[in-house]
Amino acid sequence: MKTILLSICILLLTQQTRAEETLPYLDGDFGCVDQETANKYLGDFNVNVRSFGGMELCDSKVDTKKLINDLLLIDKSKFEASSDHSFIRGFVGRDDYYRWMKAETRSVRRGHDIPYATAYNSWGNFTMQDGWAALSTLGRVGTIIHEARHTAGYRHYQCTSGPYAGSSVSGCDTTYSQGGSHAVEMEYYARVVLESKNLHPVYQSMARLMALGRSNFVFNETPIRKREALVGLSGNKLMMIDQNNMFEKEIPSTEGRLKRTSAGVSFVNGNRAQTVDLYNSRKEVLADDYSYYKLFMTPRDGGPADVMDTSEFDQANLRFFAVMDSRGQLYSYNFPQGAWFRPVSAGSSARALVNVAPNGQEGLFVVSEDGTITPVDIRSRSLRSPLSEKWSSEDSAKVNYNGSLLTLKTSGEVYVGAEIYPLLRDYRFTDLLSVPLYDAFEVVR
């Protein structure tokens, strides 16, 4: 009996130790840090504590504690070798992040001089902006690692695709192999996903989403390839068709409409966006730090007072983000300037934004109360003449997928032409859309 009890005690102790070794991913779960540890982190990186709000050991609402959480994650994360991956090149050693960061950092301060920025590095002196403070732990850690690479002289270049394409803003790396700030950041995310020994599974999902949401445009020679998948919402389940493979993912009850993003898919309810990791079967719904719905996290002058509908979408090599308010005012975001363009009126009867018209044409369209469909020239921020065809009150969504135009009916059925779509014959959906998947990570169930 003593031997059995001893075995049970050892087992329980082992399970508890493993649980304690898993690092938190939410700021509120870090708890208090002792003064000695705080002094070490703040001293190693020559942090201007006053600029972050003063010394704080417990309250993660204070920016000082947020920074301490970030440095603790960098210091305490443990990695192990995994199978080869195209993102893991050894730019930074897997066990060397804290030492490397310390060597590349002369000082860290909190600033408010560039409100639309996340952070910047001037000769090893980091200034963390409001965008940094609004991010998740994963987003903040990735930002610091990104900035540290600049100290060695790696700079950005003009972008050939994405939200900054065609502008004078230098925000991209030429290639992944160049090993610049974006590549070092992506390598860290890939290590979190594939090699971490003590990082939380949700933190791993966050890293995958961040890697995909950024690497699809921050390299002028893209390191990943995109394919289209079909996603539908049926009750508390997401159904995904990927290359004729069907996956089912349970999720918590979540308010909002499904919206396509560069990282996958999000639920958007007003100015609140939540996303899911489509690559695994975990149930978490996460705050969307990974698409341009993150713009809602920090107030910006000149933007919509309320949000009726939204769209993040690509046209050719450019990326756009549009928002329509309850008065039918249509806003789009000026990424190079970090500000909203002056809105144009879509009319007080405007009710929705769609990206696929009834004839299969893709772009941005305003649907009015009477079904009128008005194309939007997003580049000139102007409205064109309405289409001759109106939106049927029996149609909920139009989706181009795998060479076919699918229609989601308000009844929940999915049609291709006049026939029910065979693969989804037995399902009823409230939302349906196509989403991007990338070959950087496998969809695993």
C-alpha cells in the first residue's frame, strides 16, 4: 500500500511540476515578479522605467509589468530541435534569445511620438509605441525580437505587395534568406509552434497565426504559398473543406459574422474581432492580433464612430481594409500614413459589404436595403454605377471556390447553380466564405 501511495504521490508531483513549467500566455496569468528578477530584466536592457509608468511588480495593466512579462517569456522559454522547417534557419540560436537580445539592446523606453507605430530602433535604442502596448504577449515579444535585428544594420525595403505596396514606405525584407528583422521574427514564431517545450498551446496557436498573417506580405519574394479553403459556420462548429478533405472544429459560442483575413478567418462583431487557428482542432477563440482588424485595438483619429460592416481584402498585389458605419459612410485605411482616409457616402440605405457579386465578380461591393449592388473603386475611394442585377433576399453569401460560384441561402443550404453543392448536402450554415491556407504549416486533426 505504501508503494502504491508513493507512486501516486510521485505521479501527482510530476504532473504538477509539468503544469508549473508551462509558461502563461495571458498578461493577467503571470502574477507578481520578485524585485530581484525585475531589477535583473530592467537592468539588463537598460529600461527607462519611468517612461513605462514606474516600477510595477504585479499589475500587468502597467506597461512596465508588460515589458517584464515579455522579457520573462524570452528568458524562460525552452526549445528543442525539431524536423527541418523552411522558417528555421538558425538566424538566432534556439537557446540564445535572451543573451542575443541583451547584446543587441542599448536601452528601452516607452514613447508616444508615432501613434500609429508599434516600435522603432535607433542604433540599439528601442522606443515602444502605443501599438506595442495594445498587442498580446506574443505580439510584443515578436516586436522586441524584430527590433533587435535592426541593431546589426538590417533595414527594410519598399514593399512590392500588401498594404504598403506602391508607397514610399520601406516596410519589407527582400527575401527570407536575407535574414532581416522579419525573418528573425518569423523564425521565432516557427520555433514556438514546432520546437517549444514549455510554452502554452494557445501561445503556439498565436505564433502560427502571427507568422502566417505577416509572412504572406512582408517579404518581396514570398516564402509561403497560398491555397483556398472553404469554411462554413454551423452552430458551434466550423466546417472546413481543404483540397476535398473535410475538417470539423468545435468552437465556443461566439458573436459576429465570419470574415476572411490574411491569416485565415475571424468573427467580427462591431469593432471587436476574434480569430481561430484553423490548423488544429483546439477550441480557443483568440483576440485578432494577426489581421488588420487589430486596427480596432488602438483608437485612431478620423475613423468610424461605429462599425456596421467590414472587409479586409486583396486586389492584385495590394491589401485594403474597409469599414462602413451605420450611416452608410465608407472608410478605408491609409496604411502608409497610418490614418483613415476621408469617408465617402454609400447612402443611408447601405446595409452590408460583400466581396463577391452575384455574377462571381470579386472586389468590394455595397449592398443596399433594396438589394442594389454598388461596386467600390477602393483605390480612388469612389462608388461606381450600380450593377444591373440586385442581391436576392434569399441569398446570404456568394463564394468563389474551386472554380465554382457557391451561394449560401438564408435557409442554410449551399447551392452551385440550381443544385445543392454535393459536399455540403447534409449541412446547414449561417456563414460561408473562402479563406487562405498556407503551406508553411500542416492542417492537423
